[in-house]
Amino acid sequence: MYKLVVAGGGCASMSAVPQILRSGLIKPHEIAVIDPSYYHDYQPGYTMIGGGLFGTSEEVLKSKLSNFRREMKRLFHPDINFISKAVTEYLPDENAVKAGDEKITYENLIVATGINPDFKSVPGLEDALMDKDHPAGSIYKLEYALKINTLIRNFQGGKAVFVQPRQPFKCGGAPQKIMYLTEQTMRNKQKTDLSLYIGGNVIFSAPKYAKALESLSAEKGCKVFYDHFIEKVDKDNKKVIFKNKDGERVETEYDLLHVCPPHKAPDALIGSKIANESGFVKVNPSTMKHVDYENIWSLGDSSNIPTSKTAAAALAQTPVMVDQFLSSLQKKQSNAFYNGYTACPLFVGDNKIMLAEFKFGGEPSETFFKSQDTPSTSIYHLFKNSFHHIYFNLIPRGIWYGPNTIFKPRFK
């Protein structure tokens, strides 16, 4: 039996495990991390790859891929037991999980298995994306991000369609980011008609930034269609089929297509006793402790915390969850509570970012300045050139505390 089992080896896990180790209350050999992936990708980098911010796809593969990819196991302490399998079943009443045929028991469990893009949920989409000669791509998978990079670079004008599904999905602003970067690339080339089809009724979940993005998209000539739910990609006729809020079928042709697919919880969570009806782990959103099981915790995209699913949210949740978890081990009361902080660095073209930072209810929670709905060049260079170094060098050492940066928060 392990003192701590961590399901998932992504951003939330990579952040939480070293902060727990720094306490000295749990030793590395008492921890098991379970994840089938060989590589850990810096997924915010997919937007930059797709948008051409690090050169062509060939240049990325030749010399820039190390900015965005590391061997997952090496991001954890070498004495941690790393199990290269997927969790296939949760058995909370037995204090166990299954990974294939192997049953792994624990004293405490942290679930951080993320959320998965479901390309197969849209008929015709995966076929269009996998066809190297078809003008469809997505920044929600590395190979498709490399493909959209080439498509945008070679695009000769026409109708470019961008699709954003209903929530939840990773990074609420990403489907727009790639549209704005495409607009920048195409601005002085052939005439391009850009359209964004959104599965919801707002362009962004936080009102302050939604208002700014509505103006920005209009200024850039991007048409926005709300309450359009993607139903199918007709590859042969280069059409996307939507259903609008009235249930009517809507078709649109494309010469370039980018799709953020619907997302879903990992299969092992769907229908499990620790998850809600959508497959997300049921936790207290302020503490990340399970509502039914005292020794189970969850943070990041796999939890049901009602905030945008971003790396920034997971990094802000980590010190709170760690304090709550360590206090629980010591039978103490924690005063750490999560306020819903999340962030989205929206690349808007012209070497600028609109840094959206907000907490529960969409209320702004800005760390740089009060007018962050105004795109900034300095923040652009900070995120483009620095954050992947922070991600792979500070977070695995347990010395990055979300919006507090390198300063460990004090909870009183």
C-alpha cells in the first residue's frame, strides 16, 4: 500500500507532488504516480506552434520541440514509483485503483487525470484532421497543431471557419487565439473571411474580457455566431454542419477549418463512484477534498470545480490543496481556500496578449494591472519566451505557486 497514489502525471500532478514532498511528511518512495504517457507536453504551446510563433512546423520539429515536450517520468523525483499505465477503475471503498490487471492500494488518493478532447464525437472530424491534404487542423493535439501551422502559412485566402464547442473544454480562449493569429498572417494576403462558431451564448466566460473580445473580433473583421453546436464535418464537400439553439440545421462551407472538439472526462471516471454524472470528481471547490471520501482529493481539469479548465487554474489550486491535504495528515485545520482563480493568455495577434485573470463568478483577479482587457506587448513576450521555461524548470521542483509566482502563499 502506498501512502499516496496520484492518478495522472500532467500539469496538476507535476505541481502538487513536489510541493507535498517539500513538507517532508511523505517520502518519494511512498508515492505512486500512474500515467500511461511517455511524454508530457506543455499544451499551451500548441497555440504558439499552430499560430507560427516559433516558425514553420519543420522548424519546430527540428529545433524547437524541446520547448514544449519532456519525458514525463523525468519531471518527478527519481525515487517516486512511476507506473506507466492508465487507471482503468476507481475502487474508493477498497482504497484502491486498478491499472489494467494491477490493483494498487493507497492511504490517500489524488485524482489529476485531466480532460480529453473527443475528436471522435464529431462525425467526419477525425478523418478530415488525419488527411494531410485536407485543410482542417486543431491546436488540441500536437500533430494537428503542426498541420494547422502549415495550412495557415500556405493559405491563399477564402473562407476560414473556427469552431468552439460548449463548455467544458481546455482553455476557454484557445479557439479564438488561433483565429486572431490567422487573421494576422492573412491580413496582407488574399481576402479572407473569418468566422467563429460558438457552442455557447458568450464569446468568453468572464464579462470584462468578453466585452473587450467582442470589440476586438469586430475590429479584425471576424464574424461570430453564437449557439451553434457542431454536428458533423463533411470532408468531401468541405462543409461543417451545426445545429442552432432552435434546433435548425446550419451548413457552412470552408477553405480552412480549425476545430476545438467537444471534451469529455477520462473513461475511468465516467460512471465511477467518485465522479458526478459528467465524469468529473466531486470535490469541495474551495478545498479540493472529495465530498464523500475523506482520503480522496482532486484538482485541475478532472475535478468538478466550477472554473475554467486551464493550467493556470491547476497551478493556483495546488498550494491550497497541498495545505489542506498536509493539514489533514496531521489532523489539523487548514485555512487555505481556493477562490476560483484561473487565467487565459489570449494571443490576439500583432505581438500582443490580452491576459484574462478571474475567479469564481467571472470576477477579475488581475496580477499585473487593472486594464488587462487591453492587449499588452510586454505580457506577450513574457508568455511566449519565458513561461515554458518556468513550466519545466520551476513547477517540477515545487517552487511555483500560481499567481503568487515563486512566493509561497501563507494561509492564516
